[in-house]
Amino acid sequence: MNTGAPFWSPYCGPAPDPGEWRWNFDPVLLGLFVLAAGWMIWRKRGRERGIGLLALVVLAIGFVSPLCALSSALFAARTVHHVLLVAVAAPLIAWVLPFPRVGSLAVATAVQAAVFWAWHAPSAYTAALSNDLVYWIMQASLLASSVWFWMEVRRAPAPAAVAHLLIAMVAMGLLGALLTFAEQPLYAPHLLTTQAWGFTPLADQQAAGLIMWAPAAAIYLAAALLVLGRWIGPDRPVVRVDQAT
């Protein structure tokens, strides 16, 4: 098995070899998923229940499926994991959970972008792959800040929601561009784990940057266009995003 450098001990386990599709059956994690699913079935009805359970499926893809182990090998896989967290699971959770209003949309936009950028700094990323506590602080802060952002987007007037979704798109795309055009690999935990999968560390990092730059940023653009379309549409002259949805 490709274990990479001996001092990396990522939560998802050592980097797998190609063809090794390892699932994560952490009993504590699985117990939390069961409790969350039970709460969703018990407290939610109809559309909200379905959206909430879909959010749990997305989280399970990130933390239980072989993507978890693959993210120990490839930074590009870790990027897919994080994009699922902040741009897919987070808006679904924001739809179904009643979060109190904290701050403003502008603050939420700045915080979620700052948190995402901070955890992709090489030193912070390395710390998260070296200690389980730091790893879960990373995951919790990425998810919480993104849920806050998407909740404020839903509450905001449509023009403000569109503007801040575009700001989030630019923040995601800019980080992706920086990683794509970096001249050397920046993430030590992946220096010895990518070759078995046919990537150099730099090519893996460039692939991760392209994922952020194109499909991840496109999610925010699509959301902005959806809000804009519903706002200016002749059949639904709404003012607020939550009313439009």
C-alpha cells in the first residue's frame, strides 16, 4: 500500500493504491449519520425531508465513500470533497435548517471565502492531514461558514444575492487559478502519493486548481443566474430569494 511520508496520518487513512476502493466505516461517524437521518425523518416533512436526506447522502459521499481515502492520495480528490461540502451539501442544509441570523450577507460572504482560502494554505492543510482534531475543525468550519453564506443568500434581496454569489464565484475561481499556475507543488502530504495514480504532484495540484476554477465556480454562477432569472421573470416578480424559492 502507498502510505506516503511516514508522518502523515490523515483521518481517511493512508493513500490507497489504484483499484483499492476503501470505504470509511468509522462507527462514530456512521452513528452520527444514523442520528441525523433519524432526526430528519422525524422532524421534517415532504420536500424538506427529501432535501435534508439528500444533503446527508452528499456528506456520506465525502466522508464514507472511497472518495475519503482517495483524498489522502490526490489533492484533486480532496478538492472534489471540499466542493461537495461547501457548494452542494451546504446549500441543501441551509434550505432545511432554521439558523438564526448572524451578521450580514457581506460578512458571511467574506467569512466563507476566508475560511476556504485559509484551509488551503499549505501549512493549514498539512496540519489537517496530520491530526484528526485539526481535520474535523477544518471540515466543520468549511461546512458551517458555507451554510451561513447560503442561508444569508436565501434571505437577501435578489440583487444582493446575485452580487455576493458572483463574489463567491470569483473567490473560488481565483484560488483555483493560483493553484493551476503555481510553478511547484505546494502540499507536502501529496508529494509521495500521486505517482501511483499517474500524476506528478504538480499535475495533481493543477487538476485541483482547474476543478475550483471551472466546475466549482460554475455552481455559484448557476445559482446567481437562477436567482436573477426568477427575479426578473414576468411570472414571478419577487424581491427576496427565499420568497422566490
